Amino acid sequence: MKAIKFGGTSMSTVESILKVKEIILSDPERRFVVVSAPGRTKDEDKVTDMLIKTSAAAPDRRAAAFAAVAARFESLCKGLLGDAGYLNGALDEIKRALPDADDDYIVSRGEYLSARLLAAVLGYDFVDSADLIKFKGGAYDDAYTEHMCRIGLAEHSSAVIPGFYGSDGNGRPVTFSRGGSDITGAIVARAIDASLYENFTDVDGFMTCDPRIVPHASVIDVLTYKELRELAYMGANVLHPESIFPVRKANIPIHIKNTFNATAGGTLIVPTEQFLSGKYERSAKRPITAIAGRKNFYSLYVDKSMMNAEIGFMRKLLACFEKYGISIEHVPSGIDSTTVVFSAVDNKTANALIKSVQDELKPDHIHLGTDTALIAIVGHGMVSRPGTAARAISRLSNANINLRMIDQGASEINIILGVSDADFERALIALNGEFEI
């Protein structure tokens, strides 16, 4: 039995939803389906973005703003079911709730209506994710959710479930962050003890590098959970970065497929231990699996003589970041200096952070860099292949690119390189050429 999830592009038009239907019905194991709200078309915006605008409108103007969403679903109903009014009852219920509704309720209605529609197209049961996925105090409650999902889905032989949201203790909808339908799909896969979690989107899979920068990048056929985490952190956003946790615990593989190229092999994401034991093999035998990166990081350089002898120095430094709620990415250090790399913040917060570090640590020198890009070289093959870092540094040097930092993870499956934002694209191209991925 498989759990299968379709993204917004797959649910955007009559033609794409008919492709979704064909894919699902081609395999009797595909019995539990999670869907996103309809995505962007040539003439229409994403339904979720339309609902965000609805939520932002004055309470007495929300019904007018919602009219475009209603028209979109009426058009889909007419094209798929021959009845433009199939969802009228659900649409009327939403319209009545709009004046007093909170943001999460309004924004989640795209997935709700999308699932209601696909259930009718397939002849499957509709199961509201508000009855299955639970939040407590605004935070996702994993243990309670697993319990509720196993009970709720056991009553159905096949079902369509809305992605992106659940509910709190009072039954009010609570949403995940954007892209959260991937998480819903993984939760459902775990609850039904799926043999596979299939995630259909509009790309052929994870690429060895960003194809917008490196056009000849290729699809990775097999990827491990650990490699996925490294790549997702660096912006390879085919999947929501939190979506692997439910299935990783249950050792359920994820298969990334393209709705519009369904015969392509896609990317199979597998348990790390199973890959290392030899259960899965890649078609390409390379030490490097992929290279990915992101721009717009800040780096705070702090220098102080005898820093290494000052007990508690790093604790006090990191406490300054904690004080302003700043998450830290990397902390490469020397004897008398350290650099803290973190995501960009506003000028007010940056200035307050610098003052806090100066007051707390009395450094000899402090400097904030605001144009740092990070690049991750990722692959299990690096563990048994010496010289990867040397090759990367040499390649950047030959391309006249200044290396600002280097940090190798304890797991030895990733090397993080820091360059300037201006050198980011050139660095990706140079590294891709060195490792021929």
C-alpha cells in the first residue's frame, strides 16, 4: 500500500487533475492521496496566494475577495464532474465563516476544497486532515497525530486527505509552513504503514546542481535521508525539509516523481543505513552526490587575543545570538578568532547583536559581513575518498574565487564552503566542473 501526494501544479487545471486521476488509478496500491491547493496557471495565481489576499481584506470585504477562489473551483468542478455547483455547499459554508475566521482557517481552504473535489473525481472517501493532524499550543503534536491518523484512516479502504493543515484542541485549523502538504503526505504514509511514499510534483526529481546555474545538471536516482537533509538545508526545495521525519522513523522510502513526465525514473529517497548496507545502489558511482548552496548569509567575525584560554567565551558569544532569537548556521574557529555564520537579519537586530557582543566579550576586533554565500558538497562517497576538500579549494583558486570559510561536518558526508554572494554562481559552475556531476 502506498501513500501518494500531489502538489499544487498537479491540481491546477482540469487537464492536470485528469493526469492525477490516471496516475492514481494505474496502481491499485495508491489508495491514500494527499493534495495541495491548485497552483498557478497561465491566467490565475496560486489559490493559496488568493486566499492570503482574502484573509488580509477587511472582514466585510472578504466575501468579495473570495469570489475568485470560488469561481476557480466552480470551473474545475464543471470541467471534471460536469456540475459547476458540486462544491456549492462547502463554498457557502466558507463564505459564512469568512468575516470571523482567522488566517489559518482561510488559507487552509484551498487544500480542503481541492481534496473534496479529487475525492469526487476518484470515487474515494474524503477525510478532513483537521480530524487527523493535531497541534498543541501552536506546535505540531506528533505522537497524538500518529494515534489519530491510525484510528481515522483504518476506517477507509481509500481516501483523499487535504495537505498543509490540522487542528488544535478546539478543532480550529492550524497550518504548517508553506509547502506543508509534503509533511501531511509523510504523516499519512507512516499511519498506513506504506511501502512507499510517492510525492508527485512538476520536476523529474532532485538534481545534482541547480539547473538554472548548471544547465547540464542531472537527476539523482537514489538519495539518502541524510543527503536530503543537507541539500534541503541548502535550498534544494523539491521537498519541504521537515517532511522526511515521519517516514524516516518508519524506514519508508520517498519517491519523487513528475506528474507531467510520469514514466521518468525520478528520485528515490531511502533510509541511510539501508543504502550504506548495500540495499540500494546509484547508477552513477561518484564520491559526490550533489552540490547546492544559498546566498544572503551574514558572518560575524570576532577576534580577541587569548580567546582560547578564556573559559566560557563561546558560551557567552552564542548567548548573544540566542538573546535576539538568531539561529546559527556554522561556527568555524581559530585560536584567537571565530566566525559565526547566520541567516540575514534586519539592520536594527544586527546592530543590537554587535553591541551585545562588544559589551559582553570586549573583543579586539569585530566585523559583520553581509554578503556570504554557502555551498554544500554532499555525498556518502567522500568518506572513503581522500582529497575532496583539496580538489574543491584548488578549483576555486584556479577560478580566482576567494574562499572565506570551510567547514566539514562530523558525519563526513558534507563540506561547507563560504564565498561572497558575487562569486556564488561562478563557484557552483567551477565545483560542478571539478567533480563532473
